Amino acid sequence: MTGVEVGFRHRVDSIDWYYELRGEGPVVVLIPSGEGDCGSFEKAATILSGEFTVLTFDMPGFSRTSDPPNFVDYSLTQAAGEIAALVRSLGLSPATFYGCSSGGVVALCLTSDHSELVREVVVHEVPLSPPGEWLSRLTMLDDDQIIRACQDRFRNQMNENAEAWDALGKAYHRRLERNYVTWVHHYIQQNRYLRTFTTEELQRRSIIWTIGGLNPVEAFFDNVVMAHTAGIPIGLLRCRHFPQVSVPEVIAAHIGKAAREANILHK
């Protein structure tokens, strides 16, 4: 590979994927969170591509990737299976997988269900509990209201750097208008982003787990409890929910360190 950033179309089973591949070296896979679009990884992926082959993509049913089969009954377990099929089809395993928010749930599903593809998993602020008041209210709004509510929440409360969020560009934010509605109807409304993991499932591969030090401690305290129960150390990143947006250099260094150590361990 040349290291030049390229977007590709690739069909696997019934899904027409949009994916991006950068760099060369050991493989790192970046899984989008609830907004479903890989554009938020541009800076972090570019940094990582100096040392790694970096794969990212739009999630099934979001932005430039086609809807998955049975989208009405979608789950993140299904999403993990579809991502596993994509990674296999591109010959990019084993890999280090990173995900925050619902992307973190997918990464943990890959650890549990497709561990043969996984070298190590890096997760940040994984939703483990039923939706709180704000998320529950979203399900009662019409589509235009969902878009406005999510635009404000993602920019001003889930990020500590609103300018970095804006800098992702007009095309990215136009794609997210549809994605917010998809996220609410297919993930939040039926609690389909939730999954219960056993300690044995979480111990199949090494997990590097963090929460944001700039968020209220109660926001993701359940992450601390689950990680402790499974014997997984948990750390802090000085950010809120989307480090790939607000501190791309920090998260790239964090993922790179994990991938480097995992690759040395498995040589």
C-alpha cells in the first residue's frame, strides 16, 4: 500500500460498504460510534497510518454504506458480525480494534464472538445501561426535532471542543442529519445498542478501557464497575465522549501504543 488516503466501495454478502484504507503495517480498525460515519476519524487515522494499516468505514445503514438485512431488528451483535465479514474479506486480520460509545460495544462483541480476528481491543465510554432521560426523550420526537437535539448535544455536550466538531465539515454534518434519525429509530428506540457481556467473554482478548475525565463521574461509572469485575484496568483520557474528534493526537497515540504492544506480544 502507498499510504495515500483512498475511499473504496466493497460488497460483502448483502452490504455495499464504504470504507477507507490508509498506511501500511500491522492493522488497526476504527469503528464509528452512534453517528455511524467514519469522517470523525480522519485526523486520528492519518496519524496512525504512519505506522499502521488503518481501516475505517461507515456503519451499515449510515452515510455511504447500505442498509443491512433485517434493519428493523438490528443489533450491535449483528453489526460486529458484518464488520468481521468485511475484515475477513479484505484479509486484514488479526487487528487491533478501537471503538467509543456504541462502537465500543461492537469492539467488545468482536472480542467475544470473533476473537480469532482480534489482537487487542481499545474502548472508550461504552454504553452498558438502558437509555437515560435525554435518550428516552429523543424517541418521542419527530425527525426534525431529533436532528436539532442531536446537533446540539453532540457538538456542545458530548465534545469539549465544538470548533473541532464543526471542522469535520459541511458534507460530514449533512450526512449526520439522516444518521441521527437512523440512530434513534434503530438503536435507541429498541435499546438495541445494549448487550450483556460475561467476564469470560471479556477476557478472550486484552482490552484497554478508558472513560473521559471531563465527563461527570456518574456518566460512565458502570464502565468502571464492569471493567473491575472482569479484572480489566481502566484509565482516564482528558476529554469527553469523542476523543477522535476533540483530541485526535491523544487518541492516536493511545491506540498506537496499544497496537504496538499487542504486536510485540504476538510475534
